[in-house]
Amino acid sequence: MDKHQVQQRINKLRELINHHRYLYHVLDKQEISDSALDSLKKELFDLEQEYPEFITPDSPTQRVGGKALKEFKKIKHPQRMLSFNDSFSKEDMEDWQARFMKLLSESQKNKINYYCELKIDGLAIELIYKNGFLETGSTRGDGNIGEDITQNLRTVEAIPLKIDDPPSHKATAGQGKKDLIVRGEVFITKKEFKRINKEQKEKGLSVYANPRNIAAGSVRQLDPKVTASRKLDSFAYELLTDFGQKTHEDKHKILKDLGFKTNKHNKYCKSLDEVFKFREHWKKEREKLDYEIDGIVVIINNNEIFEKLGVVGKAPRGAMAYKFPQAEATTKVLDVKVQVGRTGAITPVAVLEPVQVTGITITRATLHNEDEIRRLGLKIGDTVIVGRAGDVIPDIIKVLPELRTGHERNFKMPTHCPSCGTELIKLETEVLLRCPNRNCFAQRKRNFYHFVSRTAFNMDGLGPKIIDRLLDEGLVQTPADLFELKEGDVKNLERFAEKSAENLIKSIQEKREITLARFIYALGIRNVGEETAIDLSKYFGSINKITTAKLEDFDKISDVGPVVSKSIYEWFREKDNLKFLDKLEKQVRIQNSEYRIQNSRLKGLSFVLTGSLESMERNQAKEKIRQLGGDISESVSSKTSYVVVGLEPGSKADKAKKLGVKTISEQEFLKLIHPVK
């Protein structure tokens, strides 16, 4: 972008961010996720850092919160209540440290260490005590003026109404009655969040999206009795009154001595390396907490240095919010390309500016079909919100047309297959375009990729590049041909050493024995996923029985609908498929009874897994559930018994909360499958 384009982008970002911040901070409403808003704010912050001449006083990076609500009396804060800039990676944190280090002397640099706090997803408050008694409590508001919510905050048990002399901390002895200014966070626990949403459902009212919305709405109730019924909690984290504290850690000790509730998990860290370890620990362990956190706050521990560094815009230079990986982020669509699937389905795919979502850099996102592009209103060049649908596949959630420049262009679906040139068709029962050519090279490649994948034949070392080379050289025509390959066939391929050829052939030959469910899945039958393959395996018991089954036989399987039944039945009626099946059966041995239930401990229970597990692979966890009589589902519904939440969970965890489905940690799951005797 040239400077003019940068300025245009900055202006549009400011306008959009201000709109969503007003909804969030003032009206307690959301049109986009916190992650998406954070991503927009991060882009604006980075652009303003690079082009400081475009920073204006009304930029979202220069202000805090939103305007005070009209229903409450206004309170001017004794000192401005600031917010923090966000970072999402080690590189961001190292850049932050490098920036503030430039402003310090050598002796000051040697004194740098940090105090880390868990970043509670709640509402910031300020408490002022006069003569030992709580006089006022207020929201942050715009940073200078907040709302007087004193009566509501009096209902929060964690907030002391009276301050006595502290029992232990020498620096504060005899000063308990001193005018006191304390800041902290009001929040609601996960347990209380579930209880309130359950009540909302029973009353036929809409449920709350997240605990933060309930906390914000509760302290802004005009009737304190409503606030009291919500059972809010609070942590104190900042002390403005001078009690001789030298470090931020001292402030927390004094606050605790004064009778305030502080977070026991907050920690002193002597270096950024320790900060990284602290954040990594809580990224893994946050599900064990009874409240929501979205990262950590990192503060220079030395108060004198912190004050010297001052404020830039809305945030102190000496602190940073180091957030957990975003579930959603914003980025630009650079192009839209068309992908040919293994069943001939034509899928448009957005090529994206690289962006991190849940800690993984993504450059592509599925657009599903032409109808989805139309629904999104997407154009090439648009700024979009992208997430990871079903924890794995990057997905475009929303287009932000407010950020358009006028140079965006429409995408038009092709009429012919980009691989083989065959005219595309659309079946009456589908929204997808398909290439009807069974010999289409792109389809053949995709079928091979599917055949060797982890949940099918699981052939280690046989990736897309090697498959492409084998097909290009004419060494294989169907996946069954893989078992006939010899070392001499592949070791003469370019850059293929003798040892790697030997390892490849060994990997293939080791997979000649396979369970019936995996075998069915590997065939690549349209609409047959891993769970349907297992259902077919359990119901029929052998591939021969499936081959000779009638259409109505498939309809008898409870989780197999008419569309899937028809796909399976038709697959086993096509000559080419039967030829391939015959050839494949001569190469492998199928285990026809692979799911022996060890006991029925989990009988009647349905599980959904989200995120990665540390103690076992996801497929191992699924296998264990089945062996204990339980069922696996790929999607969360009201019928789901448990959602097992691993590291970096996706949208399934959020859906479980909305539906009131019980979520359990990996440790709780392990206790279910391995109960202590």
C-alpha cells in the first residue's frame, strides 16, 4: 500500500472499530467476536506504529472503553483508567520489550522484571474508600468518566465494604483508614453463567453469549437486587494510594492485607522467558479455572520504571495484554481459486493474507459453494473474519464491506473443470457443481490422498508430493496399485534415495491388514465419513454383505439417512468400483470384527472431542470410547452427553456452552475411561 492507501485503511479501521466498541462497551451488544475485534485493533495499532503521522486523538488506540450510560450518575476518576495494548505472539512481546528498552538507561534496563496476572474476561471497576468505608464504585467508562454503580458493587461479596488496619504488611500498618483508591475486575464464574442461562431458557428468554456480557449487564442494573441475584465475583489488581509500594507485586500483597480478594495464580517473572512459560502454562490449564480468561497481563514490576515510561495513546508503555491464540481473526482475500475434490465436487477456496488463528498460520479458507459466496457477499480484495470451523478447516465467517476501497472484484464460478476441462454439472439434490469425469486427474489425486490418510490406510511417508510423482510417472493408476510397487520402481525417481525408497515400500507393505471400518472409509464413497464407516462395519460385519445389500438394508441403519444410503448403494453398483474393490481385496486382509466392547461403562453416552489431547491421539480416544460402549459424534447437539475439551478447542466448545451440554477436561475424560478403583 502507498501512503494514501494506508491513510484510507486507517480511517476505515477507526470507524469500524469505534462502531463495534460502542456496541460492546456501551450497549453490551456484539456483532463480531472479541477475537475479530482484537484482530482489527491489532492491525490499526501496527499501522499507526509504522505511520505515526496518521495517529489522531480520536483513534481507538488513544481512548478507553465507551461513553457512560445515561441511567447512572457520572463519576470522574482521580486518575485516568487506562487499558492495555494487545499482543498475540512471542515476537510481539519481544518487539514491545525492545521498544521500551530504548527509553531506559543501562542501570534501569538491569532492573527489568515482570509481574504477570491472569487476564479476567470481566468488567473493570474502580473503588474509592473514605475513612475506611466504601464511598463509590464505578465503571471505567471512557477512562476519564465512568458510571456510578456503587449500590450494585455493594452486593458483591468479594468487595469489602469496610477496610480495617492490615494485619501484617509493615508498609501499611496504621494506615487502614487512609483514603484508598483500588481498581479491579468484576466477573461471573462459569458455574453461575450456566445457572443463569438455564434460568433464561426456562423463562423462554434468549441466553447470554458469554460471562462478560452477564457481568457487564449485572453491574449496570438499576435494581441492586437483580445484581445481587447474579452472585458476581471480583479480583483487585491495582492500588493507586501510596503505601510505600516499590513494585507491582507489593501492591498485590498490600491489597490482600487490606482484605481484598487477589488472584492467587498471579506470579512474578524475572524475564520474558518466564513470562512465556507462565502464559503457556495457563493456555493449557485455563479450562480448570472456574472463570474465563483470555490471556495474561504482563506489567513491568518496578513501579518507578513503569511510571517513567508513561502512557502512549490509551495504554501504559510498561504493560501489555498477552492474549491466547485467537479463535477468529481478520485478514484480506487475495484471490479465489477452485479446488476439485475426490468425488468431483468443485469447491471455491479463498487465498488469504497469512493470519494466525488458534496459534496456526492459515493462508486458505473454504468458501464451500457458489451460494455461500453469494450469502457472504464476498469479493476478491475484501477484509474478512476467518475462523476454524469444526476445529480444523479454516472458514470465512463474515465479510467487512465497511473496509472496501472500491478496487474489489467479483468472483465467477467456472463452467468447466479446471483440471480436465469437462463441463461441470449440478445435480438437483445438491448445491455443488461437480466434474462428472471419473478419470479427471485432480479427482484421482484426491482419492489417493484420502486412501493413504491417517483415518484410512495410514501410510506414513506417502504424502501428496510423492503420490503426485507416482501418478505423473504412470507407476500407479488406482490406490490398489500401491501394494504392487517395488523398491526399484521408486528409487530411480528424481531425489529418491535407496534408503527412502526402502522405507516407503516398507510403510506400504505394513498396511496390508486393516479393520473393516477403515477399509470402508478408505474407499472414498461420497457422504461416507469415519463414523458412517463404523456404523456400516458394525451393522454388516463384512465387505461381502455390504456389496450384496439392497438399498432398503442401508435405510435400516439408524444414523444413515436416505441420501447417504443412495450414495453407498450406487457406489457398489458401478463396474469400475467393483473392479477396484476386487483388486484391493486381493492385496489386503480385512479384520471383520474390530470393535469388541470391553465393558459397557459408557453405554448410552455420546461424546464429541474438540481440541488436541496431550495423553493420546484423538483416534485413540475415539477407539477407547467405542470399546467402552460409548458413541462418537462429530457435531454437538442437545443429545450430546459430554464435550471433551483439549488444547486450543474450537467452536464446538462454545456451542456446548450455548446448548448447556456438559464440557469436561482431558483429565476428567481420563477418569471416566480409567476410573480409580
